[in-house]
Amino acid sequence: MNIDNKNDHYFEHGHELGDSVEDPFMGYLHKIIRGAVRVLATLMVLVIVWGIGDVLHVLYQRLIAPPFMLFGTAGVVLALGITYWLLGKKS
């Protein structure tokens, strides 16, 4: 990795340590940090996708459920009205 050329296509900010490290322990820690960042970035993407799916599910419920609830309520009111009319007609 060429850290002198900031316009390098493969240059990543924060990775100035490079591949050749004098202290092996620092190189090991650098690899752990890069791995942890990859894991956290993957988890963040999964949480975002899960959140979008959850929002779409809620929107679907909010847009589709009220008409069915309205039809159900109308059916119950109609059934009660017919029952009241039939019971009143016999007396």
C-alpha cells in the first residue's frame, strides 16, 4: 500500500499504518481493529435493512388494516340493526 499517494485508488483514510509494521504487536492490534470495524459495519447494515423492513411492515398494517376494520365494524352495526328490526317486528 502506498501511503504517500493520497489519490491512490486503494487508499483508505485511517489505514496509514500500512502492511509493513516494525512492531508485530501493533500490526496484530491493527488487524483486530480492522476486523472489528468490518463486523460492526456488517451489523449496522443488517440493522438498517431490518429497520426498513419493520417500517414497511408497519406502513402495510396502517394502510391495509383500517379498511378491513371499517368493513368489520359496518358488518357488526348492520347485523345489530337487522336483529333489532327483526325483534321489534315480532312484537
